[in-house]
Amino acid sequence: MNHALMVHDCGGSEVLQWQELPLVEPTPGEVRIKHSAVGLNFIDIYHRTGLYPGGSLPFVPGLEAAGTIESVGEGVEGFSPGDRVAYAGGPLGAYTESRNFPAERLIKLPEGISEKQAAAMMLKGMTAEYLIRRTYPVQAGETILVHAAAGGVGQLLCQWAVALGAEVIATVSSEEKADVVRALGCHHIINYRNQDVVEQVKAITTGAGVPVVYDSVGKDTFEASLSVLAPLGTLVSFGQASGKVPPFDVTQLSTMGSLYLTRPTLFDYTRTREQLLQSSRALFDMVLGGEIKLEIAQEYPLREAAQAHQALESRNTRGSTLLLPD
């Protein structure tokens, strides 16, 4: 029997309920996947709490997983039973042992990429790809700031930027995490628990500021992120781990140097299948080429996802977290 974690009412981690979920045959255009590993992402918490709509209740959360195709529906081309595959993005429903999924949004895994690796990196890695190559194309020689650098997306962003020849300023919350990002090649590390981020960035850049800040923290870092930007700089706000950014006066952007502010999402950068494939290929190339190394720092049984959510919410994780079906 297939099992899944269901959300019947939005709220704390205790609302995740392990229960049986019958499977139906794949409809035309779908495949059935037996999951080997499920990726944990902060957006899962947003869906669980209701901050982001997860659709009608009850629902199964989760946007990232990898596994093996068990069967294919009518009209599916390019996929066969036994293929190793992964996905990142909707529809929701990854917190389950097996599920049906639209083939159009599925990615076949190349040799050299394990299913655990794929579940740990697809959503975070393709997010890093579009942020650093398309939202703000980082150039060699630029100095950039990455908040929460020891986190899942943060580690990939830092490594990608270093590979491009950029100088990376990384913020972290502990000396342990500082060691992690130092090993990734980050050039400057700021522990925001005991250092002033604005002062440190200004000192590092001799007052010039940085052309781009990648900020997944949100409320706690928003003002500092704006303050360290050079004129015409770009604040890329792609998460809100500390809470939503409160409303602010948009004229602040002009008074601080005609700044740019964007709030991008992975879906908009992978709307078409070709965009999805281009993004995933770029990610695979970086991993297979050794320019990006993945850290799977935490693993939990899928049925214990509530504990994983608590750890992520309290910022007691680093790198990627996997949820493993029994």
C-alpha cells in the first residue's frame, strides 16, 4: 500500500499526517514514479503553514523528488519503465512513496547523478542556475553577497559564482557554517550573529558596495541588503526564511542609487520544457564537471518529515535535507 504525508489543516509541523494513499493508473501524459528520495525545501513549510496556497485541503506537500518510473500513461514519449528520473516544481505531492506525475515536467537522470543527489539538488540547483545566470548574470571579477550561504541554495550559488570567477561575500550564523562556506571557496565570510553585515561589506568593498545581493532570508536582512548595494545594484529576494518583508516606500530604491528589486520564482524561469531541460543540463554539467559539490547533511525517514521541518525552521540545518521513503 502506498503511503503519504497529508495536510488536512494548515499549521505547525504536527499537521503532517502519515496515512495510506491509494494509487490510480497514470492518466494520458503521466508516469508513475516510485520515489527513492524526496527533497526538503523551505517552500514546503510555506505550503504547510498556508503562507503560500497549497491548493484545496487535504493535500500532499513537496515539490522535489527522484526515483524510478514504474509505468507510463497513454501518449507518453521518451520515458519507459525503469528510467531514473527527477523533478522540481509542481504539481505538489512529493511527500509520498509513489505518485503519478506529468511527463512534460520530468527530467531523465544522466549517468553519474544518483537519485539521492538529484532529490537534493534539482529545485535548489535550478534555482541557483537561473539566479546567477539569468536573473542577474554574474560576471568574472564582480564581488557579490550571498545570504544564508551555508544553506541548500546558498552553497550552490557560492560554488557557481566562484566557478564564474566572482568574489563571494558569504553570510552565516555560526562558526561551523563559516567553515562549510570557506571550504566552498568563499572569499569573505560574515557571521551576522556577532558582526554588522553593512559595516563588513562596506569595508570589504572599500565603500563601493556590491552589484547584487542574493537574499533568501527576507525580513531580517532586507534593509541591510539594500544598504550594501552599489548604485544601480540589484537585490534578488528569493526567499523569506525569517518572515515576509514588510511594505516599504518604493522611492527608497531611487534615493539609495536607483536600485533594482526582484522577487523571482523557479516556475517562471522553467515555464517551457526547453527552459526546464536547459536549466537541468546546466546544473548536471556543473556537478559532473566537479565545479559544484553537493552536501546532503541531513536525512530523515519520510514519515518523520515533521522533525525535518522543525530543524529547517529553526535554522539548524545546512546544505540539503532528504526525506527517505521506507
